[in-house]
Amino acid sequence: QLSVADGGNSVASMILDGPSLTASSSMDVGKYNGSDGRLVIKSGHLFAGIIFVSGGGGPGQRGRGAIEIQGGSVVTKNIALGNSSGSHCTLRIVGSKASAIAVEDYLSIGVYNYLEAEKEPPPSATELIFDIDAEGVTPIFTWGKTEGQVRFPVPDNKGNGVGTCRLVLHLLAAPPSGDILLIGGPKKCQGEFTELQEGAAVRAQFENKTYEWILTYRGGRTKCDIMLTSPRIAAADGRMVPYATAQKAKVFQFDRAVVESAYREFYRQVDAQQNPIGGRTLAFPGAEGYGAYAKGGRGGKVLFVTNLNDSGPGSLREAIET
């Protein structure tokens, strides 16, 4: 487990600038009351079992957490944003240089009222920030066919799902024309961005020019992708007119090879950290993996099968029953 500013009133930042970082269990960025944590991925590969930003649910975890992805790749089972009541967090993706952001199960946003410990938990506040460059922005893929999904805050009667999730767009350059993928996945998302229903207009500015898109939660081949569509630009008279340029948005697709590579590295590091119990020897020279120290038949009785008879001396049956 790796924690960045999880202690009360602690302040910490961590920058990953290659080659790789593996947190086999979970990762916390800002957790307990008064904490303020920041994780920046500039390059390299991050693998974590679960990434909690601003607590994992429960009282006393009203911290602040921020993750900024500038490059490299991120592979994880889940990203939990603002799961603790009263917490504040941001997930920011800067431009299109990052090669992959792959979440196997859930991008979960909003309060998780652990054991219903709080009768009326205050809402958490989350921002998803996409800084769009001339080629678009690296999207988040929730890729698991069974559970891959974005879960925006949707309150229930147990204090879960309380919170806000605001979409923020910045422009680092004049944007590309065409659709821009923000989040891709195999299942329809639960809920929506705060105050942004299907078909809402969203805007951003660059060099005193205003650009506008239509936000959809039903884009892509699966009709489940969250995308910016129908780009327009403000004309001199203030009217929004269709926007087109020779620069098209970079095409991002879920790359299973990136995920498989991350999992292989994860298991390699886990294996490398396992110490032989009781000074056991390898099953055979060069053995690796969870069975590397398997005893097998070492130290046992050696029996010889000398014929193909169904039973009797020298048969396989007699050897097994001995």
C-alpha cells in the first residue's frame, strides 16, 4: 500500500517520472481530516489495485486529494473519487501525451457511507478536469466487460452517492475538429456530471476565442462513451458556428496489451518480494511464480512403477495406495 498525505493535517506530493511504480494493494492520495495530497504522473507506468482520492469512505476522512496525469500510463482496478463525506478531490488529465488510463471496474464518484456510520453525511466535491491540446485529450477507459462503468453521484436512502462531480474543460491549444472522447466504456454510466444533462452545451476558451461542444453520454460504438461532439466556435457577431480544422483528434482505443503488461509486471514484483518460508529451496533451478517453492515430492518415499498391471506389485495402483 502506498499513501500520499494520508495522515491528519499532512501535506505531501509525489511525482512519477518513469519507469514504473506498482502498489499491489491500494493507493491513497489525501485521506484523513486536514490532509492534502497530490500525485503527478509525468512519465512511466503506474499500476495500483485501487486508487482512493480523498478517502475511501467513513468519518474522519475529509481530506483533499489531486491526481494529475501528464504522460505515461495508469492501470488500476478502480478509481474512487470523493468517497468520504465532505472531502474534495480532482482528477486532471493534461493533453494527449499519456498513452493509457485503464480502469478495469469502476470510476466511482461520490460518498460511500461505510457501514452507514453517518446519518446525514455532507456531500463530497469532485472535479474531472480535461486539458485539451491540439490532438484532444487522453481518455479514461473503464474496460471491464462485467463491471466497467462510470458511477457519478446518485444518492440513495443510506447516505451513499452524495456529492457533486463537475466537468471542467481547459484548452492548451486550438482544439482539433471532430468528436473528442473523454471516457470510454462498455456500459452506460450511472448518473451524469453535475448540472450537465445529455445534450448540454459546454464551452472553453483559448486566445480569446470561445469553443463549444455538445456533451453526450451515448457516444461511440457502444453508445456508452462520454464525448464532446458537434464542435462550434464563436463568430465575430457572437453566433456559434460549426468549427472545422485540418487537425483531427487523436484516435484512442483501449489497448489490452498495456493492461496485460501492467499485470505481468505486478505479478513479477509480487513474486520477487516473496521470501522463502523456512529457508525452502526452489522447486527447480530458476523456478518463478507462486509455485516456485512448491515442495512437490521432495523428501518423500520413492516408489517405482515397473509394469502396466491393474494391481499387484509394481503396478500404479499399488504405488498410489501405499
